[in-house]
Amino acid sequence: MEHCQRSFQLALLIAAARGLQVDVEVLFAGVMLHDLGLTPRFHSPEVRFEVASANAARTLVLEHGMSRRRADKVWDVAALHGTGGISDFKSPETATGADGIGADVTGLGLERFDQDQINQIMATRPGFARPFIEAIVADLRDKPQVANFTWMTTIAQDHLPGFHQSSIEQLAFNSPYEHPPGR
């Protein structure tokens, strides 16, 4: 929960620094609910935790009266929070949400802000990394394949015995349609 609160505060700082107008309610809901898929209640054995989180977040905000259009933006914030380079091209809420969440996890880019303000936001950060990694590992145990080609790949390689990163190059060259019989 503290990770989500810090991430939201950082997202607001990032939005202000970029001069972006954001729908604060959409940003808040997406960032505060972006890790629901890591909890037992919302865990899905089929999809990445980001998608499970986004599905639960959208359902929750719709049940509380948010319009479908805005609820879909909440979905984007939660689902795309780990997809830098893609999230940047969605809404300002999605872009700043992803950057705020990423900054809380890694600390990268925070040096450009007032350090007293950052230190105040990050005061609850010590001790976050281990439980965060453990939650990712727990989520991946019944669906390690979802880590392929994501930021979770190295976590899976380090913590899930037998995990092997697929290679797009090998898959492409080994496709049965690369060299069909009779050609």
C-alpha cells in the first residue's frame, strides 16, 4: 500500500514537472490499484498480474460510478505500468502513472526533483524491495511463461528453477512455417 501511495505522489510530481493536466481520480485509482493482481484475492493463474490488477481496478471503479471511458483509462494505468515506451503513448495518466511507479521501484530520475520533497515521499521506502520481489515470484510460480519478454524475465530467471527465457529469434527460425515441406 505504501508503494502505491508513494507512486501516486511521484506521478503527481512528474505530471507537474511536465506541465501535464491529468485526471487525478483516474491516476489515483490506476496507481493505487495497480498491484491488486499480486494479492491472493485477485491473483490469476492465466494472465500477468498487471492485467489481473487492471481488470479488478476497472470493475471496482465502474461499480463506484465512474464512466466507462474513464474506467478504461484506469485499466490502462494499471495494465501498462510496467511497459515504458508504450505507456508513454497512451494518456497522460498512463504515462505519469508508469513513471511514478517505476521511480518508486528503482529510484531512477528522482534526482531532478527537490530532494527534501523526495525524501519525505520516500521515507517509507526502506525495506520495500524484498517483499516486492517475493510477491512477483509468488505470482509467477503457477504461470512462469508470462515473464517471457517482460521486465519480470530476470526475476523469473533468478528465482524460478527451470525457467528459461524464450528467444524470438529461435522461435522465428524454428517455426514450422519458416521452411514448409515441399518448398
